[in-house]
Amino acid sequence: MISKLLITGNCILIVAIIANIFAKFINVTTWYDFYNQMIDIGVKNSTNTLQVFDFLWLFLVYPIILSAGFLIGEKLYCFMTS
């Protein structure tokens, strides 16, 4: 059980790191950037500064990518334990 959590968790982490590198490469706001903006200028103002693609990235694309990381971890665990 603990190995399943470690494998899937590490896969999600690796996919998240790759997704954040890609987001920086295409100049899209990441959660880290968005969080810092919220601290600096407030939630309402930081939400108003988001472009459409930033909003789609944060609330649609990024969660789907992390879900793919979970699925990769599940498949890897099944492969390793079969």
C-alpha cells in the first residue's frame, strides 16, 4: 500500500515539475506565480490580471495533466507488481 502511494505520488510530482517547466517556457501563469500575485495584490486583483489562456491553464489543463500523472503512476504500480 505504501509503495503504491509513493509510486503514484512521485509520478504526479515529476509530471507537475515538467508541466511547470513547460508553463514557464510558453509564458503561462503557474500556481506559484498566481499565489504570489494573490499575496501581493489580493485575490480579486490577481484574478483580474489573468489572461484567458492563464485561466484555462490553471483551472483546466494543469489539473488534467496532474491526473495523467496519477494514471501513469497507477499503470506503473500495476506493471511493477504484476
